[in-house]
Amino acid sequence: MNVSHLHRCSQLLRYFGPQWLMYRTWHAMRLKSGFVRLQLPATTWEEQPLARFLTDRLLADPKRYCEYRRNSAPRFFFDPEEREAFRAVFDTWDISSGSPVTAADDIGRGFISFFSHDRLNIGFPPRWHADPIHDQEFPENRHWSQISDFGAGDIKLVWETNRFAFVFPLVRAFWRTGNEQYAEHFWQLIESWREANPPETGVNWKCGQEISLRVIAWCFGIYGFGASAASTPARLAMLAQMIAVSGLRIESNIGYALSQRNNHGLSEAMGLWTIGSLFPEFVDSKRWAASGKKLLESQAVELIYEDGAFSQHSMNYHRVMLHDYIWSIRLGDVLQQPFSDSLRDRIAKAGEFVFQLQDELTGRVPCYGQDDGALILPLNNLDYRDYRPVVQATSFLTTGQCRYDSGPWDEDLLWLFGVKKTSNQKVRDVRSGVGELRSSQSGSICDPETTSRSDFEAPVGGYVSIRASDGYAVTRAATFHHRPSQADMLHVDIWWRGENIVIDPGTYSYNSPPPWNNPFAHTSFHNTVTVDNKDQMDRASRFLWLPWLKGKSYGRKVTCQGDVSCWNGEHDGYRRLPDPVTHRRGLVRLGAEHWLVVDSLSGRQPHDYRLHWLLADGPFKTDQAETSIEVQTPKGPYRLAIASSSSSVKFTVTRAATDSALGWRSTYYHSVEPALSACVESTSAEIVFATLLGPDAQSVSIDRDLVHVRGSEWNAAASLNLINAKGMPLVASVHADGSLEKNLPALNHLLPHLIPEFRRCTSC
């Protein structure tokens, strides 16, 4: 073992602990030695008969089993007898946001929505082991443990079909129309999948999370199509057998999922809890249910922070986590096997976390962290990026109250809580468009809470949002407690009038040919500063960054005069360089729609500093002399201007580069669109950058330790602490006048005299 391997092992030991390192070593040995193939041998469905899994083997007869399920099966979220009541509400939502009937019809023609965005022809039935985009096949006759995650392209392009997410639009369309073809499509796809995927063989048995997500879709279909003539006894018994085999596979290797300390363990625990709870006739059900429930409780404590942030440092995986728990906790309530109040409280905080980071007009959130396109409960007609459904469901689950007025985001509530649970509430008639409240006897709508969004900080997760009347900004300064997903500390997102103007690049793909091999995880693509062309951490493997940097938030304890507010933070990612550099950043709100971002970096020797900003695409013009760019957006022009303390800088703007991922963004997994990448580069020992953003961002300049900014009717000055002392925030004070002045009419003429005082001010 060479020095670099020893160093990596020491870091893994430091961050993950000896028990984790021992388990991962043992797991790797199990795979390479073939022990896993002995433990879970590849078999046929005939060798795994339903009778083997039943406490009462007489139930293996399809007719008896069907009779048992129809008379004695545990309750589910909804009851087929509620279909007529459901229909009364569907029309309201479908008028305003579309209908799942179109998607369900598409499925029968061989088309599905990939990653909630691209409409792809996968065939009916599909090739279950194929990547339909690149027409690549993963091995289908090999034990799953012998198939590489990344040996034949992006494995997620195969798994997306095999998650059976299309079951949800099929059920939703069936309940709207009663069209039996949707139920028939469901069962035909089940039969096709069974034939192509014998137990433990092929890529679709490789991941316990994928199996769990497939199982909850199957369960949704069993109950959703329970009243259909297509749900014959033979088919029901067949699918029960498939679910039982799936439970065995999940349980046998769940240790690996738990070792990842992320959504995998949560999803697999949900899978065990679901199978054990909904199929008590299985021999192993009590153990599966108890194990799943225990793991869901314990992992919430480990992975969901006290401030509501999630260990995976990703907004989309945060939603996956919430869906796992919404499904699991609600199922416990339905079956009168409730989870703990402490778990419910923690999930409530996790829902509040998303609510506070949302755009008020669109329900969207910053595309922060890795985003693999996962949407495990597609129960509404809204866009993938709209987080109102999950926030609404989380709030109703944990508090009995809704966050929003009635709208299409409420369909999740209908499916998960039923009509009876949420009836007799006041709802907003979205068809009228005038916001009149009416009484409903059939809608899953409820009175919204009166709390609103405000400036927000999650101190453990490190997230910060600052609100303005016309938008908000989000950034992050955190010390990692769990594995980082991207090297993006101090990245800033800015929303303006419902538009995400200053953006995160997203993810695109975990495994694609260069330059698309997960490029957006790197620091250089985020809205922050890169030093010497290095990431903030070293990329040790595809999903591992080392060493974990430490970030610090100084909060908002800054003297601010006028309609302004300020936050300061820093990180030590570049302290690992031979000549250490600390990156400090200040984020200043200037009135209703302008922002100032100040960066300070210093070393003893010259470094290559590169400040990068990624803007939403649109017609644009640049001004090299002013180091600025103006973009025409759907809501009007938006301007970004940059000043630097260096006398020599290089300013470039790139849109949709042909030879790199620069000037691109990925709003949906495996899909890219142009964006505008603005970079300022300079070489010096120390540097200060000041970036002014907003529709009227006319000019920004730096005069030693003062930053001056100007709009057409306002001015502001920010005093800086340029002595890089420990515990010293960058921006010490901010003063604004003109239209940004607030209750300071007598101070306009005093600004020049106050500048020396600002220079002497170090903190407050």
C-alpha cells in the first residue's frame, strides 16, 4: 500500500470511523469472493413459490389468496369505495394543471416521462435491462453482484424504467376515468418484468433502494386497481410472490445501504416496513416490519439535523427523504401502529426547512446539491421542480394544517389521507381565479397556516436564506457531519420575481462520457471563488470528497443603516494548499431586489483566483470596461457588475461551450440547457471581489476597505475587515441612502464624513 492509499485510509477512518471502514472492507470481500452469490443465489420464480413465504400455505392457491386479500388485507391510504368522491376534486386540479390521463395513455403506447421531463419511447413492454437513450444493454443473465454500477454507462437510465413510477399515473388515470385498459397495462408490465428478471439475476436486483421503490409502486397498484377486473386471483398471487422475494433481497443486504448513511438506508427501511405491514400473511412480515420501523426511527436521528437539514446536502434528496417518511408514517397511522412523536417532530422541521428555502411564487427551491431526478411519489400534475406538494403533505402529516391555499399540490393529500380525513374543510376554488373560499365536502384541502417565510438559518446544515420583497438569496457555510456531495461551499443562488436568475448548475449525469461525467459537482461551476484551479476539496472517487472542509457562519451581526441586511461566512477548503488561503464572503441585501456579494482571499504568495457566476439564459450584452453583463429575463433586464482590488483581471462570458460543460445547466437529470457563465480571473497574493446584482445594478467599485455600489436612485457603502483574523467577518458595516434609506432622512449629507468611521469599524 503506497503513501496516498494510507493517507486516504486515515481520512476515511477519521470521517467515517473504524466500524464503517471494517464493514465496507468486509462487504467488498463478500462481493469479490462470491459469498453474496452463495447467500442469495440466482434462482427462478418457480424455485421461490408463494407457499414458501406464507404462514398458511393453503393461501398459496390463487383463489384463496385473492379472497383473503379482499376480505382481510390491511387497510391502505385510500379505499376503492372513495372513487366517486375523489372524482369530484380531480376536475378542479386537472383544469388548472393538466391531467395524468395523457401520461397514462402514453404508457400504453410505449412512452414514459424520464426523470419527470423527457418523453421517451421505451416500448411496451420495455426492454427492462436497456438504457433507452443510448441503446445500451446491461447484462441480464448474470448475478447482480457481478454487474458493475458504471460498467455500461449510467445505470440510472435503466433503473428509471424499473422503478415502476408509471404505476402512479396509471392508477390516477384509472380513478378518474374507470378505463380498464390502465389496469390491464399495469398487469401486463408486471408479467413482462417478471419474465425478464428472475430472482437475483440482472441489474434490477442490484440495489435494495431500487427494489424498495419498485415495491411501493407495486403496492400502490395492488390497492389502486383492486376493484378492476384485470386484477385476477392468479395475477394477485403472482405479484405477492414477487413482493415477498423482494423483501428477502432487501433484508439480506440492507447493511450496505445503511453504511451509505443517506437515502438508500431510509428507502430500504421503508421497503421492509411496507412489505411487513401490508402483507402480514408472510412468514417474515413481523420481523421485516419491526426492523423497518426501528431503522426509520434511528436513521432520522442520525441523518436529519435538529435544524431540519438533511445529511445528503441536496434539495432533491431531501424530498426523497420526506417522501420516504410521509409514506411510512402515514402507513403507520392507517394501521394504528404510529411512529414516535419525536420522529414526527423531526420530519416537521425537515418540512419547514424546505418551506423556508422556497420561492413564494413558484414553489421551487434552489437546485442545490446532487439531483438524480428522483421523484418517488408522483401524485400530482405539477412540475418536478415544484416542492409545494411535499411541503403540503409534510405539514398536514405532522401538524394537521396546510401550508398553502387549495391547489393541484393537494392531490398528494387526497391519495395519502383520503377524503374522510380531509373533508369539511374550507378550500380555495382555483377555477374561479379570484381566491374565493368555499366549503367542500369532497376535497383534500385545508386551511393554510398563517406563518410565512422570513430570513432563515439552519446552523447545523449551514444553510442561510435572506428575504427581500422581490426575491431572496440562499447560501451555505457548514462544517460537514456527513459526506459532502459537491464542492460548492459559499455558493449563492438568487431568485427575483419568481425567476431563479443566479443559479446552481445541477447534476446532469453520474456517469457519462466527458465532459458530462458529473462535472457540476466541481467548485469551478458554482457561484463562488476557485483557487489555483482546484476544488475546495479533493475528489477521491465518484462520490467522495476529502478532506472535508469546515465552514463557518457569522450570522447577521453587522451594523446596517438603511433598508439593507448582511450575512458573513467563510470556509477553510483552501487552507490545505502549501500556501494556505481562507475564503471569506459577505452577502448583502440592498432593498427589495439588489444584492452585493463580497469575497476576500489572501495568501503569502500569488494564487490564481477565479470568481464564477452562472446566470439563467437569455439575450445578453457585456461591457468589458465595466466588467458587467446584462441579461434580458422574462421579468425584465437583470445586471451583474464585478469589481476587483486587482489591477489586472480577465473577464469572460461563456454560453453553451462546445468543448466543456461551461455555460450549461441541468434542471432535470440527464438534460442540459444553455446558461451564461461569467468569470473574472486574476493572479495575486490577495484579492477582493465585489459583485453587484439586480435590475438597477449600475456600478460597483472598491476603495481599499470600502465597497461602493450605485443604482439610479440609491447608493450604498460596505466597510470591510480585511485583516484575516480568526473569527473576523468580512463585511463590518453597511450604509445605504437614496431610495434605500430607511428612517435616516438627516444622514444623506453625512455619508462622506462617516466613511472614516466605517473604516475603523471592525464588528458589532
